[in-house]
Amino acid sequence: VKQYSEATQYPGIVLVRIDAPLYFANAQYIREKLEKYIAASEKKTDEKVNYVIADISAAAYIDSTAMTIFSDMAKDYAKRGIQLCICGPGRNILKTIAKAGITEKLGDNLFSSEHHAISVCRGRLAEAKEGFPGTNVENGVQNDVEDSNVPVAERGMSNISEGDEEDA
């Protein structure tokens, strides 16, 4: 949100773009930053976070330590009622996480794009709150969740880059 001052934030969803390789040197740091973003979101919106979407489209590499951290995060989050979603994995990362069995653990929380991840998560939240399967209800108007033309720069997003020392 600091980098995108006009970002739209969605209560119940934390979206983070990870602009660094996913490897042993920063895996724990990423985990800690995500925890800070969850806490900040819940404090700001006074609403529980249900989804953490990690956009890894800029990451070119993932090692076994990072895979273990992501797997552990998914388990820890599930115990707290939070679903970890991964979006935008490149071909090499997708092959690596598939071999490690992480794609099975993520199930239907692995997405090809941010747009798709946000749309699905918003739809799930709307369905849970309003009882309208696959739709988003805002201001009493029922809209198709898949019909979102919000540019990436206007979405509620935080970036994690190597050397990022500033908190969200």
C-alpha cells in the first residue's frame, strides 16, 4: 500500500507481491513480513484475514527451505482459519513445487494470476457472508466477481523485495 497509495484494499484478504528469489536466506524473513501484514490488516480493518495471497510471479527460483517454509505457513494458517494462496508461479517454480507435493497441499488455492486469485477469494468471502455463490455483493448490487477491471497498481498489494527493511 505504501508503494501503491491508491490501492484498493479488500477486508479479509492480504495480497503480497514477492519480488525476490524464494530461498533459504529470505524465506523466514518473508514469513515474518506476512505475519506483520496480517496483523496490520486485521488492526486496520478490524476484520479477520481469511486469505493471504502471495504473488510469486517475479520470483525466478525456489529452494527446498522456501518450499518448507511455505508448506509450514499453509499448515499454520489453516489452524488459524487463513488460507494461503499462491499466484503467478513461473514454469520452473511450478515444476519444483509440484515435485515437492506443494501443489496438492494448496489444492484450489494455486492461481495463474493475481486477478484470478483476488476474484476467487472475494467470491468465496461474498459467498460465505452473503450466500451468493460466485458473486460479489457491494452496496446492494450483485456483480460477477470475474468481471474486475481493477489495474494491478490499484489493488491492495504490498511488495517484499530483497533488502526491504520498511514495514507495511
